[in-house]
Amino acid sequence: MNRRSFLCSGAALTMAGPSLAQGLTDEFGQIARPLWEAWKERFLMPDGRVVDTLQRTASHSEGQGYGMVLATYFDDAEAFGRMYQWTERNLAVRGDPLLAWRWLPDQVNAVPDRNNASDGDLFYAWALVRAFARFGDRAHLTRAQEIAEALAATCIIAMPGREGATILLPAQFGFVHETHVSINPSYYMPLAMREVAAATGVSALAICAQQGEALMDQLAQNGLVPDWVDISADGMRASENLSANTGYEALRVPLFLVWSRIPRHLAVRRMAAVYARTVQPGVGVPTVLEPVSGTVLESSPDAGYQAIAGLITCSEGMTAGAQIPPFTNTQPYYPATLHLFAMIAAYETLPECVPI
């Protein structure tokens, strides 16, 4: 894909300086607005509910947070407000500042499980922090601080077998076992954790982010980072009861590390090597792999997964300009959202990976 077609797809930005650390420029938001409008048309309901088209048209705290982060990039206060109000009405039902993780439209009790999801809470708080910076409503920052404090209190715990280290639980309940703790490495988004910590003063998030980067480096010593990991006093291993493959969850790990300005992290380089030998024109991108051998178990033609592969391959210096395909909202919610994230990550952190 060349720069001209990237422009025509609504996603190009003239280079506006050496750093985009404070977010995308207004120029990017204006040029890429058609992509955001296409995403909203397919995945955002009029009431502010983000719909996961492959998951019983359910809504999740993750999706609400993802959508609200995107709204801040595209300077869309109206859409942000709708998503925020829907989330507060329907997922902020736990009795603490955190969100219930899922809302089901086909049940009388739409929130049968009030457990949270720490990545959903993190992205929701991050969206609120960025909304305060973008739109200037201090109530957003106040709400972000409440979430950050509750997230640190309920989902950051001591790491078994590692004095002074902490880990991020996937949720308040269900992942601390008698012999081990289960974590999901893709729930770490270091950039979000650091920005929320800086804005709210909840330093435990920034400390946990740094330790999470080290944890993922240790995991990558033996291969790709798995979807789920069990941690005990004896060490770390791929989960025995949850997905031990590098699958749809773990695909976010290198994306989030690149977006967090750590493109040389070993976990990114491991995945870049896999993409370099497997991604070919007309062939689906790997979406499930055996982490030690790198054997491809499942592939997908969805453009969002191709966008991640293009960004990660470029981050290793293997291409001049990322091979990011044009955005389409005909793909499911998850790859469509990651597609926009990959574009944002390229413009924010790796100008050399903007398609040429």
C-alpha cells in the first residue's frame, strides 16, 4: 500500500514534527475522520453502546474504553459523551468505581456477572484522562482517578516468588488460585498505565507497567508471549487451564508495546520474526500460533490483523513503510478496532512506518 492510497483511505498525515507524544495532530484527526465515521456506523449504537458483532452483539468494558479512546483522537466529544453516559448507566453497577465487564442484550439481567476486567477499566480511565486533556471537563479526570485508585487496590498484587514485584490481575475475582496466579499479558498497556498514573497520581500503575515490560521480556526469552500465563513461586509458564497459545489475546502485546514506544522489546522482535516468514500477499495473517515453535495454527484475512503485522514488521526495520491495508468496517469489531490502533501507533511513535 502506498502513501497515496493511504491518503485516499483517509488515514495519512503530513509529517508535523519529530514527536506526536501528546496525541494525534488535528490534521490527522481531520483526514482520518472518514475511518472513524465508518467505525461508528458499524459498531456504535445511537445510545452509545459499542457492539461486539461476533460476541452475541454484547458490549464489554473493553469495547467502551477502546471506543472512547478513539473518540478523543478524533476530537469527537459527542460520541465520547454518548459512550460515557451509556457505560456509566449500564456497567458502573458494582458498588465501587470499577466496571462490570460485560452487558448482554438478550437477557433480562443484562449484567449477570459483576466481575470487572482490568484492561477494560484501564482503557476507560485512559480515555477519561485524554478526554480531560482534549475537552477540558474536570469531571472526567475525577472519574479517572477513582478508577485508577480502585484498579490499583483490587487488581495489582504482589508477584509470587518475586520480592518487591507486582502483577496486574485480569479481574478482581477468579484468577488467584491456591498454587498460582493467572494473568493475561495483553492486559498490560504500558502507555495507558503511565499516562493514567501521571494524571491521577496513582504511581502503582506506572510501577506495574515497568515491571510488566520486564515480565514480558522474560516470557519472550523462550518464544512468543502466550495468551495466558500462570505464575507461582516456582516461576512462570503458559497457562494449564486457559489458552496457552499465542492467539487473539496476545496479538495485542507487540502492538501495545510499539504504541508505548518500546519497539525494540524482545516480545515485539519475536513476533516480527514470525510475521517476516509467514505473511505473504494473498495469504491470511497468523492469529493463533504455538508460542515455542511459532507454528501457525490459525490465520485470518481480516485487514486489522494485517495492519498489526505490517506495523510490527516495519518496527524491526524489515520494510520501508508499514504494509497497512486500507481500513474497512466490513471486518468484525475486534480487528477493526485494532486496525485503527495500529494506524495511530504508527503516526504517534514510528514515523518511518507511515506507509510510503
